[in-house]
Amino acid sequence: MTSDGPTPRRAVILGARSAIAQAVALRLAQQGWDLVLAARNNATLEPVAADLGLRTEQGVQLLEFDALDLDAHAELADRIRACAGEFHLAVCVFGHMGEAEAERLDTNQMVRTLTTNFTAAAVCLAHLANDFEARGEGGIIGIGSVAGDRGRQSNYPYGAAKAGLATFLQGLRNRLAPAGIHVLTVKPGFVDTPMTRGKQGMFLVAPPERVARDIVTAWEKSRDVLYTPWFWRWLLLVIRLVPERLFKRLKL
Amino acid sequence: MVTAPTPLDNHTPPLPVKEIVYGWGRHPRLAAEVHLPRDLEALRAAVQGHGGATIPRGAGRSYGDAAVAERVICGKSLTHLLAFDSDTGRLHAQGGVTLDEVIRFALPRGWFLPVTPGTKFPTLAGCLAADVHGKNHHRVGSLSAFVEHLELVLADGDLVVCSRKQHPELFWATLGGMGLTGVIYAVRLQLQPVRSAFLHNVSIRTSDLSESCRVLCDTQHEYPYSVAWIDTLRRRGRGRGQVMLGTHAEDDRLQPLHRPPRLTAPTLPLNVVLRPGLSLFNMINYRRQLRRRTTTTVHYDPYFYPLDAIDNWNRLYGPRGFLQFQFAVPFAGGEALMAAVLDRTDAAAPCALAVLKTFGDHPTGPLGFPLPGFTLALDFPRTTAIEAAVRDATDDVIAAGGRVYLAKDSVITRDQFDAMYPRLDEFRRLRQQVDPQSRFRSLQSDRLGLS
């Protein structure tokens, strides 16, 4: 087969319902990527897919995907190929932020936070990493959180799961580097999304478009760890430097 | 088998958030439960949810209390383009898409809004609910004229497609219905073909209200766009100004500007829009044009949306906000009525901006605002005196056979409203059918006895 233009590159967005995911999808499509939007109940994402296709004239496919269906992740790569063709980038965006109060009292709530943010993401990316490694091409973007850099009373289950994911991605990066497969860990600060809407104690809130722009730029520059917006890197540096003896008494 | 938690229901909408909501005039204000649905299912759930008076809201660009209620269903997240045919210029889009987004999408493809108000920030659904008009109403009518169909979520959560053929009563009542018939989820709109992002503008200087009216009337069949800026602060020569007449250029420059507003007005502790400053501004603006008639080529952004250059300009009016009074009045006796209104209001507050244009004769819904004649829009810093003067002026407008624009209103009384909109019963009957329990209500509809 011959083709005049560059070979289409295809990115899979896992958890395409989130506001960050949709902003990243738009940004990627504007840079010439075709897209597979994977989410549960994907029919409700038809307007999102139509919009991305119209604005960017890139190919956009929808894929039914349940992050919590851990047993299905082994076949995920094949399902993506069957749905849309070969893919070259996996962006894992799904996450869940519970209510701290509810998590303390309800096992199911706690498990949901831990599983969605860590176990499901790790299992899913492990399988995709195997696929990329076997092919010798591909890349992974995983979304951690600044909440994973230090445990705080207000959302430590979420933070712990995101910290676990960040460590997982770090190891994955180390493992895949010889194969030329890049792994980017993103640590967003507070982002203005439905997940965080109405939550208390938010400050320096960034729009999802800003975060998406940073993510895609960092990917193009092959950065390893991205704090977005940039100032969170320095803010977190300071927060990490506070001695635990003092930190445990703070209300952050 | 791996243990996993029970899945969350995707359609559980995020919790509504309490916010203070108000219109573009920044008054009145109300603590409201704000719903922000991101898809049709969430929108239907929000409409059916329990609670008090509910009103759809777009970008919050109506001036008064039309989009203020205890429960607000905000369309800001329903911003997806659904389909576009680049041969016919038909755009199918969700209601929360703003005019700015439509232009940025369509202009490079050779299409433009068929009608646009003086700001690009409102949503499509908001524009249709307010039946907005533009500088070309005398030629083509309001934006409603270009709607092929509406997808409306009714009070019971049902999605209904309505058009001129399908549920025509509901279709017409919704265009200008101020959100009281349901939530406009999506719309199919016919765009107009253009060959440039620029417009040729002819500006004609006028020496008083009478000449402004005459020039507007004499030129309206020659140019698709016409509007007059007038100076209302002078006792002698009140109503002098510039009549601006526009046509789309044809130079094949189709790139929209991606320039965000360079200036943002800060929140101020007091009103800084005062008579001396306004008089000076008006004088400079008037004298800037040296010849009686000048011709320029202007990009659509400064041409249609000069005020959008300053973000949040409504904050300049301070904590009490501002009030816009816009009315339409038949040509016969229209000029005398406008002169009387200007005298009356000028005694109460200085008018910061006065815009005069003509309306043509086009079909409207039962709550449609335009009628063949003149329309005058006046901005004032909000005071008790100007509220009273506007109410008195409204009586003058009624006596002259005119009406006040609901998208701008926050002060008229129920009796005045009843006297101005002759097809009100038609609207009430339809509302009785589609929303018998009066789920959709706003501060405005309560004040005007519409709900």
C-alpha cells in the first residue's frame, strides 16, 4: 500500500469521559493523531467523537471499556486493533475521587478509589506495555496527581493510589526505555473538572485545556515527569520538605 | 476472577453546586443550585430532579433576571458540534456551543453566522431562547429564521424534535420563550456563505436623532448590516452620531482571529461610568470622524464585537451593576417616542451607550421581540431613579405601540408586559400543555406572571 502523507498515528484515550481526557484528545487530534476514545457506556460519548472529528478532521472511534473489569484488560490491545487498527500511544486518564468521609466508613468506596486509580490503571497499562514491547513501538502517558506526592488527611486514599501509579509508571519507564518506548508521568494540580467541582479547599485551579496543552507538549519533548501547571513542581518540593513532625499537625 | 468494587452509575450527575448567579447586568443576584450536565442523559436527569423553580442558562449573557432561579441548568458543558455539511452550510450543534466557537469552526470553511448580536460569547441555545437579532434584522430577521430544528428537553424529561413542520407551536414558542418551554439540547442551523473575515464599513456622520433615523431608513435596503451609535448626553443635537453600514468583503481572507481579550475589567467597589467621562468619550468618538462619510475595511471581530475586546466590561459599573433598556417601536411616531424616552431617562442617569437600528417585518414566535420599526438600546449605571424612569418610559413605549426586550429586562411590571405582548395567551396555553406544573420558572417569569 502506498500513501502520500505521514502514516496516521493513533492514540487510545482510556477513560475518555473525563474533562482532562477530552481536552488531551482534542490537542492530540490537532497535532494529527487519530483517536480511540475508550469509556464505559460509550454511546454517550458520540457527541464528543463527532465534535473531535469535525473540528480536526481526524479519525475518531469509540470503544466500550470498563476500567474496573480487570479480567478484560489482557485482551484490550486486541480489542483496540479490532475496533480501529494499530495504535501507537496509550493515554490512561481514568480516575475516581471519592468523598473522604465516605471512604473511611465504607469498604466499597475505599476499594473503588484504590482500584480505579491504582490497580485498574496498573493492570491495564501492564498489558498494553507488553503489547508495545513486543512490537518495539508505542508510548504511554499516565495521569498521577500532586496528591500522590505527600499524604494529606483530606484525600490520602486517592493520593496513595496515585502515588502507587506514579511508582508503577517509573518502573515501566525503566523497563521500556531500552525498547525505545517512552512513558510520561503527569502530575496535575487542581483542575477545573466535574470530578473536582464543588470540592472544598481548591486553589490555583487550572482549566483542563491548559493541562492538556502541557501534557501534549511534554509528550512531544519526551519529558519523563510533568507537573502541570509548572509551579506545582516547586510548590510540591516545598511541601515535601516540611518535616513530618510538623506536617502531621498541619491542616492542608 | 478478580475482586472489583461495584461499578458507579455513569449517569449519576455530579452533585449540584451552590453558586451566586446573576445576569450580565450583575443584578439581581440569587444563591442557586447549579447543574452542569455533560451529556443528554445528565441533562434529562437534571431537568427531572427535585427542587424549586428551574431555568436553563447558557453563558449568562442575558442582562436581567431571565436566567436566574433557585435551580439553574447550565449548558456550558454541552459544547459539542454534532455534524456539519460544508456544501450546504448546515450546522448541527449542542446548545451550549458559543457563537465564537461557531465562527472559529465555520469561517475557515467559508461560512459565518447568518445573524449575530453584539457579543460573540452567548450560547446558541441562549440566543434562540432570547430570539436575538443582529444588525441585519431589517433584511433577514432574527437568528430564529435560520433554525431548521430544535431538540428540546421538556419538563417531563422527554426529548422532542420540533421545527416549522413538526410541533410548530412548540418550535415558535421556544424561539424567544426565555427557556420557559424546556431546555434546548441541540439545534440545526443554516449558516451563511462568506468569502472573507472582513467587512466593508461605510460610516455616515449625523447631526441629530432625526437625521440618524432618516439615514438608517434611507440606506437599509442597500446594505445587509446597519446600525447607529448615537450620543444621548447632549441637550442640543441629542441623538447625533454615526450610522454604520456594512457588507461582507470578498477577498478570500478567511482566518478568524484567535486573539483573546487583551483587557480585563477588575471588580470595582464603585461605579466608574460617570457623566463627565462619557461626555468626553462621546465627543471624541463623534469628532474622530472628520468627513461626513468614510469607508473602511474592518475585521469581523472589532466590527461586530467591539465590547468583547474588554473582558467583563460590566464590572466597570461597580457593585450595583447596570441596566440596559431596549425597546422596539413602529416607524410611525417612533422618532418622537425615542426623543421623549431619551429626555426622560437622561434626567435620571447618563446613558453610557446608545445603539439605534431598524427592524424589518419577519415572522416571530408569540414572545418574539422584533416588530417593524426602530429599536433603541440604552445602557445605564443602575440606580433607583433610572429603574423608575425606565418603568415610566415603558409606559410611553406601550402607548406608541412598542415593546420591551425580555433578554435585557429586569424592571418592567406584569401589567406592562401584558400590554406589550399581544400573543401572550398563545404562549400561556402552550406552556400549560408542555409544563403544567411550572417546573421552568425564573425570577423574570415570576415577576411577569408567565409561570
